[in-house]
Amino acid sequence: MKKSTRVLWLATAAVGALLALWLAFDVALVGSTLTPPQQQAMLALLGPRAVLLVMSWVFAVAGAAALLHWLVQRHVVAPGRLLERAQVLLTSGADQVPGPGAAGPAPLAALESVVLELARQRDALRDDVAREVARGTRELQEERNQLSALVSELSEGVLVCNLDGDIVLYNARARLLCRALPPSKGPADGSELVGIGRPIHDIFRRELVEHALDDVRRRLARGAVSPTAQFVTFTRGGQLLRVQVAPVRPAVPGATESTLQGFVLTLANLARAHDDAARQDQQLQMLHQGLRSSLEGLGAATRRLEETLVPAQAQVQALAQVRAHVLDMETRLAALARQATAAEQTRWPLEDMLGSDLLEAAQTRVQSQCGRPVVAAPPEEAIWLRADSFSLLQALSHLARRLVNEFDVKFLTLRLTRSQGRACLDLAWSGHAVSTETTMAWEMDAMDLSGEVTSLSVRDVVARHGSELGFERDRARHEACFRWLLPLSGLSEPHAEELQPEDHDFGLFAPASNALPRDQQPLAALTCTVFDTETTGLSPADGDEVVQLGAVRIVNGKLRVNEHFDQLVNPGRPIPEAAVRIHGITSDMVAGQPRFAQVLPAFHAFARDTVLVAHNAAFDMKLLQLQEEATGLSFRQPVLDTLLLSAVAQPHQASHSLDAIADRLGIAVRDRHSALGDALTTAEIFLRLIPLLAARGIHTLGQAEAASRRTRYARVTY
């Protein structure tokens, strides 16, 4: 648009100059045919009327400018816009290009219709090819799905890396075990170091991984079939992990047995096992010391009884000591036997599980066992439990069956909330009161499940969990409930419901393009952090502050929606009503949230070694730069601005706002004016702009930066 406007002004100036020269030439030509007196008379006549000549010249120039503008719009701008729409068609489907183009000559409109029809035919051919490819690769996809299902269901964390140490596959358990920050520190739990394309050496020390790989290579060279190595280490979150390393070998002709394509890390949390073993060692040590003391006392008493001249009173005292020591030993051995029996009765270990999963399983189990409708109220937050789900479901089913059989309860409700550092699980019903004596009897009876009596009671299950079970009545709602207070897990993940069961990109096994200098790397191969901020206003230099920071990653040309950063920020000042009307974030919503300087370290780790991408990036980068002195953190990586890139890729468009670009490229805008929502939209725009930039000869990061600097929008500062 800027170029066509400049051309129009230059053409108008040229026409004006030509008209002025033509008018002057006509006057001179006429004057050359006159005698000097006649020339003086002509000048005397024209002098007072020169304004009319100037006015006629102005009208002529204006008419010529209008004609030129019409010609430029019709024969320059309209073809240019058609060209840009055709370029969009090259990278997206015909059904994704919004509406008809701008008005233009009839031949251009007909040409646009032909182009759209060709695009539709191309899409149909692509669909046919895609169906054939899908049919040919269905077996491979099924194998990948089976792998994904297997990895996602493993109780251990799994990470698969290429030889450079970049992660190409992970499951949710690995992400929970390898958080960047301890659960009790840091405001942003979205800053995990586990992500596609992230280096494994940010989690485990490089020398540990390299040592394990060297061990695997040596065993492969000696002919081992499935060599593994392992090491034990602490994560940055303070968890003790056992890491097993196994090789990934290429299935290609010519590869030697010791050739590696990557490696698999299997993670197991040893913290609880270590604590349990330490507790058992302590109990055994105490038992050993107690038995040893009792045996020494028995030996001393026995020796006194063996003496021939021991008085009768001393014999009585010695026998009393023998009985006391024997009773103490019996007590200790009985306690050990009870512990062993309890361990034998509880066949299933305590495990970390999401509370919503337990509710769903309990709803299905109780409903099938009792034949009554059961409603499971979804928890308002992600609650992780440390529970033996098998015995816990048995206990819930037992209590529900007793309620149905003895009191004909028609309807049951399950609820899960958080209360005073524990999870509160309610089995509630309406209408029928149950005495405390009855509930205590139900707790102590052996559980009867569909006619099968187990060796466990509800009280045993309560003891197994170190929990409490109470009976409560709510007279206002005419409701009663059994309330379990269960232990919470050490795991926490605010976005657990959004986690994919596993994520992978096996394309990262291919040789990486990051061996090139960064400015020569292709745009499609960049690892990017696309981010956005919501603020109290539009003047960072005048004190406007961030109220929300959101970001998402792009790796290997793919948007990683589940690897995101989303954090509310307390600006330390009231949020103006004008800003609230735009983004909807109120002062109450950010009360208790961390300040921006506290959030930046986590975001800095999230964005490390990536290219930053934003829309109108100058504004967002100014907000980061203002925190450099307070935090000591700087963002020195390259920055790409989708506003500037759009102006480069589509120079004939009138607007390059986020909404306008998304509309032109057929992108559905989600959660507008939320930081994460705008970051997701910006990321999709960036991916759509890459082929449009390639059509203009812009393929690398360096070329994109240079082209962006040449646009007029690059001069905007904050």
C-alpha cells in the first residue's frame, strides 16, 4: 500500500509538471507570432487573469490525479491484492480464504474465480492423495498409536532424545517428575524444562548422561543385545530419581551394531521408596536394639538363677525379670507381625493419581455394585491424591451397598474437595439418618462385595492411608455423608487436565539445521517462543505494568499447544477500568499473584535458546527490557514481529492488525485479549506467513530480520 501511494504521488507530480510546461509552451508559442507591441498587450491582458490559468492548471492536475488513482487501484493495487490472495491459496485450502477480493476490473474478477476453482481442484487432488497416503500408512500409524498408548500409561516417566540430547518424545509422568522449579517455589508452574526440542541437559548434568551413553556404547561394541545403564540424581525440584538409559538404534542398512540414533531415559522417583526403606531400617534397628537389650537381661537373670546360693527373694526377682523380658520380646515380635500382616493384606501400593480419575472410577464401581444412580461432582481444581485406589474403591462400594441394602437409599453423590492440606472425599445421600453405632459397626466389619468377603475392613483401609473417616450430617440440606480425609500427593500440575498423555516428534531424529549460524537457519526450522502480554495501559515508559503473560512454543514447524506458559501478574497498582474493558482482568483477579519481576525468571527459562515472536513486538520487548535492572535477566535472542512480517509478505493490504491478518489468512481467533489466546493466534499467523515470505525470497531468520527493518512500522518505538 505504501509503495502504490508513493507511485501515485510521483505520477501526479510528473503530470502537473508536464501540464505546467505545456501551458508555458503554448503561451510562448503564441507570443512568438506577435510583434513586440502585441506581446506587451497580451501580457497586459493575461497578467490580471493569471489566477484563472493557475486554477485551470490545478483542476487539470486534480483530474489527472483522480484518473491516475483510479488506474492505480484498478491496474496495480487490485492485481497486487489478487496476487497476495493467490499466495495465501498456495499455503492453505480454498475454503480457508475469506470472502471475495477487492473490487477490480471484470477480467480480474473472472481471473480470481478461475484461481479459486483451480485451488479447489488442487484441494480435491490433495485430498485424494492424502487418502491414498493414509491408506498406505495406516499400519504405521496404528503402531505409533500403540506406542503412544503404551508410553502414556507407564507409571514411570519416559523421555526419548536424539544424539544431541534434544527431547523427541515424553509422557506426562516425565513432565511431572522433571519440573523446572520445586512445587513450593516460583509463581509459574508452566515453566517445565520438559518439552519437544528442549535439551535434556537442562534437567540432568551432561556428564551423567554422557557417562551412561559411553557405557551403553561399550556394551553394544561387545555384542550385548539390549544394554542399559543407569544413574541416580536429584532434580532441581529436589526429587531423587533413578534414570535408566537405553539405546535407540537406526533400522537402516549399513548401520553397525554400536550405531546410536538416540536414547531412551526411564525415570523412577526414589524419594518415597528411599523414605520407606529408611523407615523400615529404623524400625528394624529399634527392634534389634530392644531384643538385644531383652536378651542381655534374660542372660543376666538366667545366670543368677543358676547360682546355687541365691536367696529365695533374689530368685523371685530374677524370675520376674525373665517374665518382663519375655513379655517385652513378645510385644515387639507381635508388633512386627502386625506390620507384616498389614503389608501382606494391602496388596496394592499407594500411588499418585488425579482425583477426577478416582471419582470417575468410583462412580462406575459404586453404580454397578449397588444398582443406584451415582452423581460425581467434578472438582473445581486439579487434586492429586496418594492412594491405594483398589482398596479405597472396595471400601466405598462396601459402604454404599450397606446403605442401599439396609436403608434403601435411592441416590448417592460423590464429591472431592481440598480441606486443610488434605483431600476431602464425600459419599453422600439424602433422606435417611444412620446412627453413629451403625456406622462404626460397618467400618469394623469385614467388607462384603457382591457376596465375596475380604480380609480387610473399612477401618483397615483408613489405617492403610493414614487417613480419617467421619460421619457428618447437613440438616439444612437433609443430607448425610461419609467423609474421607485422604493424603495429598506431592505432585501438582495446574494444567494437568490439558496435558496430552504423551507428545512426540520423531522428525527431530533427522540431522538438525541448528548446526548453521542462527541467522542462516530456515524459518520453518526455528524453535520459537511466541508470547504476548496484557497490561494496565499502552505506555510502559510512563509506568504501565503487565497483568498477564502468556506464551507457547513452536518446534520443528509445529505449534506445541500443550507446552505453554500462562501467568497472571500483580501490577502493584489498580487496573484502570478502560484496560479491564479490553482484557477483562480485574484487580481482584491479580490480588495475591506474583509481581512481574518474580515471574520473569521462569519465563526466561521457558524461552531460553529460542527465537522470540510477538505481534507488535516493540511494545512487549519494552516491558521485558524495563525489568532488566531489577531482575538481572536480559532477553538477547532474535525477535520476530508478525506485524512487520505481514507488511513484508502482504504489502498491498491496508491493515496489519492481529484481527485483520487472522481474517485474511483464515485463522480462527481464540480468547482474544488474553495473553495465552493472543499468543496462540500469533503463533498460527507466524506459521502461515512462512510460505508467503518464501514466495518473496525470504527463507532464513537473517533475511526475515533484514526485511522487517525496512518496513515503515519498524520505526515505531515505546
